Amino acid sequence: MALHIKVEIVNPNDLLSGVPSSSTPQFSADTSKIIIQDSLFSSSKKTARLLQSLLMEKEPTSFVIITDSRVRRLYGQKIRELFAPIATTDLIAIPQGERSKTLDCCSEILLQLSKLKFDKNGVLVLLGGGVVGDLGGFVASIYKRGVRYVQVPTTLLAQVDSSIGGKTGVDMPWGKNQVGTIYQPLAVLIDPRFLDTLPERDILNGIGEMVKYGIIANERIFTSLQRKSEFHSLSKTLIDLIEPCCKIKARIVTEDEFEQNVRSILNYGHTVAHAIEASSNFRPNHGISVLIGMLCEGWIARQLGIFEKEDFEREEKLILRILPRRKTKALSLKETTKFVNFAFADKKNIGGKLMMSLPERIGRMHRTSEGSYKIEVPESLLKDAIVRLQSIL
Ligand SMILES: NC(=O)c1ccc[n+]([C@@H]2O[C@H](COP(=O)([O-])OP(=O)(O)OC[C@H]3O[C@@H](n4cnc5c(N)ncnc54)[C@H](O)[C@@H]3O)[C@@H](O)[C@H]2O)c1
């Protein structure tokens, strides 16, 4: 498949000077740029110049910041002041949490954008976690058949994962992310300072995706996490891992934007995670569901003889150390049939078959002899994995 987009990490100084360094060969229009810098949003002058150089090709008529109620309270005014000197800036806030990731909320935002007379030359600024990013990205992809948008991720999960790669969408009654598009942001602006206000449960949420990167592509990330003695607060190790995680995602998305093959490895743990979320009415948070999903899918990989025993045990030991017991015990995993139905409704399945991407080592995913990263999993094995899960959590 032809390359549609290049996603790369860009040094903000290179962007400002217009001279790419050797590690950032060119700034072409089809490059979705990722900028990671501590205190990026603390310096208003530098941020304003950076935005101007990002928007160089077509000056924006206006900005609309889309955010949620909590992030609005914490950062709404400050971010609005940063954008306002460049163009008229309005703000739309949705209620915080996964329950806002719906078509109803999407219609409401579309209506408000039209009332604001937001036009094709405007730029949406998505300020928040994965919910704002997924919903706002979906709005950007359909409003007037597509407008430009910038991601400003404020949760650890959004900074290492959801803001990169252009997957947008909403949840439906029959499952998570069932309606959506792939539509790349102009830029992803990552400032780890936002994480200073992030509560413990949302830090854990991001760690779930970090463990995933360690297993699917980079053993060093996994080992760094293994060395950590606790996972409930933000540490330098976690901040230092943001960039390596973003690099993995950028590389995979650039290689396979529309998930024909290798991009599916990013879904490790997610078939089960999405089924957990949907069957529990989206109560458990995403990262914790992904950790449980990897426990389940890792065991399936082991039963299929794909995952090395020693690495499977390392994975299980680390995940069980991270998971908060009280919360996981409360999950309704006992309704196995409902759960399996949600797993079969997953978008990754083909022709009614349950398809998963599974690891063979920590840091390497399994590829079939035909070169596919997707493997068919028998329904009975999924059921057994859920029953086993209930005994180990
Ligand atoms: N598009 C993708 O590729 C992709 C990948 C992974 C996950 N996701 C999606 O991401 C969503 C989960 O994202 P999330 O975990 O960021 O959830 P979220 O967006 O609901 O944010 C979690 C909570 O943190 C609050 N918050 C955000 N930033 C804050 C800050 N700096 N300080 C204090 N509070 C803050 C929010 O108000 C919210 O209450 C799920 O819907 C999931 O499906 C998408």
C-alpha cells in the first residue's frame, strides 16, 4: 500500500529555524509532526512561534479548542491565551470521561462549530486525554469533509499512544470505537508538564500502553518498567519512556497507516480489553483493561505454542505487580458469553473469525509463514483464558 503519511518526531528548534537536522530529513506537507518538549506550553512566545511555523502553509481563520470539563478547569484559559494572539480562539468543553465518546456528543460539537461559523481554514485544538483526542479527531475528519487539527495530549496514555497515528472514533452500544476514521493530525504537541496534575488512576492507565510497547517492540522499555518498584506516581523513568514509545508508534503508523498488517501489533491485548470495557459499560479504565487483556492474550499465545515460556512468565509477573487488585476483582468477568460476544464484535476480526496479534518474545511479535501478524484464535481458547483470568486476578 502507498505511503499516505509520515509521522515523525521533530526537534522544535529545527522547526523554528526551518532547517531540519540530520535526524529529521524534511518537513513535507504530508508529515504529521510530533513535538515532545518539557514546558512547551509554559513559554508563550516560543509556543506561538512554533504554531505559526506549523501553520505556515495556510493561515488559520480561527481556532476552536475542544477539551473536557476537568482539563478546561485546569488548563483551558491558559491554552486559549496562547492561541488567541494568532487567530480568534473559542472553546468547547464536553463532560469528562469515556461516556462522552458518543455520536450524540459528536453531533453536539458539530452543531456548536457551525454556530461559531468555524470554516475550512480553521484549526481544531484537541486538548485532553484519549477521549477528547478520539472524539475531536473524528469531528475534524467529518466537519465540512475534513479540517486541520492539532493534538495537545494531557494524559500519559494520550502522550504515548492515542494522540499519534490518526485513529479517531466513538463508542457504540455494541462495542468500543465501532465508528471512526483514520485522519492524521497536523501535529502532536507533547508537554510532560501536563502530567503533574494527573491522578494516580490515569498514570496507571498510561503504564498499560507502555508495557504493551515493551512487549510488542522494545524489550528495553519492558526492562525499565520491570525495574520500577512502584507504579502509582509519576517518575523520571516514566517521563523518559514517552519518547521511545512515541517513536515505536510513529514508525509503525508510517509503515502501515491503514492497518493492513504490522499496525495490528499495536492492538495486542486490545481485543480482550475492548470486550472488558464494553461488557462492563465502560467502567474500567482503558489502560487497566489493556493490562488484563495482555494477561489473557499472552496466555492464549502460550497455549498456541507461540510465546516463549520464560517471557510469558516475565510478562505475567510484571502485569500482576502493576494491577490494582481491588479494582480488578470488581470486574464482571463472570458473564463469559456476553464477554465473548463483544470480543467477536471487535473490528479486527475478519469473516467472523477471532483474530489477534500475539507475541513470541518480549520485544517481538509473531509473524505467520505468510508474513501476517494476525492469527486466528479458537473461541474455546478465549473462553478458557477468561476462566483462568478469574482465578489469577
Ligand atoms: N486513537 C488511538 O489510537 C487510541 C489508543 C489508545 C486509547 N485510545 C482511547 O483513549 C481513551 C482513553 O484515554 P485517556 O485514558 O486519556 O482517558 P480520558 O481522556 O478520559 O482522560 C482521563 C481523565 O483524566 C482527566 N485529565 C486529562 N488530562 C489531565 C491532566 N493533565 N490533569 C488532570 N486530569 C486530566 C480527564 O478529564 C479524564 O477525567 C479511550 O477511549 C481509548 O479507546 C485511543
